[in-house]
Amino acid sequence: MVVIVTSVQISIRKDIYEKLKALKKEDESFSDIIDRILNGQGNLQEVIKCYGIARGDEDAEILAAYKEASKEIRNSINSRMNSRTNAER
């Protein structure tokens, strides 16, 4: 079985690049970190530390808001990707 992996080039703002770079593990590619984030496997505490928003008692509220926003974003992206894939068929 032969697996062919293709790639595409995307443009992102410098500030987004820096945020991704800060979250990227040493052995990860940028594709890996984007995949991890989109699949909800990111470490919330790393994200909170990166953005400096953890404030003790507010953590529970932040966590709930983050999880809800992440879920909505993932659902939106998946829906758009599925629509695009179906349109290409």
C-alpha cells in the first residue's frame, strides 16, 4: 500500500504564527499542532498560561467558555470541510 501525503501552503498572520509556535511541542510540525487543536486534544492549561488569563477562581469559568467555544469552532470547521468535500465530488 502506498500512501501519498500532499501539502498546501497557507498564509496566516504573524501574530497567529507566534501563538501556534508558542503552543507547538518540540517534536511537532505545525500541521501536528493545528490537528491537535482542531481535534480538541490541546492542553487547556498550556493555552491559558500562554495567554496569561488564568486568575484562580475564574479558571472554571474560563474552562467552560473555552470548551464551548472550541466545540463550536470544531463543529463549524467540520461542517465547512464536509460541505466543501461533498461539493468537490
